[in-house]
Amino acid sequence: MRGSTRYGTSVTLTVVCHTPVRLELTDSRAVPILGTTITDSGTSSDRGAAVRIISRKPLRAFAEKHPDAEGPLDAWYRIIKGREYGSSHELRADFPTASFLGARRTVFNIGGNKYRLVVDMRYDLGRVYVRDVLTHEEYDRKSIEGAL
């Protein structure tokens, strides 16, 4: 559970116990009250806001060069923009063919596997950073070169 106090101090808490516990912040001190449940104020990774994509410009530029990619890229954008993802497992539910290269790098198949969209997913911040939009051949070349 993460949250903020009224002073803006970040609080991270991991609780491992069999007794339900509720924590209240009073003057920047966590006070456990046994016999109740943990509550989360929603001010942390439970942002309550959709993903922010940075930036849409490369998607538009690629669609200008490859007009048949415009529809699939726009569909990807609308799906991602309207969701909250806490992990790659949650993302996999919407994009079963997505590939994960390391902790953040994600590759999406776009337009029936004709194009590749390479992004960095920051699940903790609710942000997607667009790194590359490539044809399949460009992706294969960069992959061999190790330039992804």
C-alpha cells in the first residue's frame, strides 16, 4: 500500500500477518488498529487515471508514411489510453501477442503483424513512452543489431 500524508511524504507499507489490520496516519505516524482491515486512499499506484502516452507524434508520423497503419495505430492508442495497467500480466489481457523485452520494453504487433510498435511501459507512473514504430523488416534489422 502506498499513500501520501497531508505533508506530501510518501509512505510505503508491506504487511504480512494473519490478523486483519487497518492503518491510519496521524501526525505522520502509522497507527495499526488490530481487528480491522487495511484501507488504501487511492493516492498511489491506484491512480484512478488512465495511462498517459508520450507521445502520439511518432504514431502520426509513421501513419503518414504508411497509411494502412493509421487505423491499427489509432486502435492501439484508444485501447491503451482508456486503461490502467499495473503489470505486464494485465497488459497481456488486452494484447496477447505483445512481447516483453526486459522490465519495461514492450513490443506490440500492429496491423496484422506487419508493423511493430516499441514502447517503454512505466506501470508505476501510468505512462507509456513511444520509442519506435517500425516495419517488420526494420524491426528484424534493429533486433539483430541489438538496437532495440
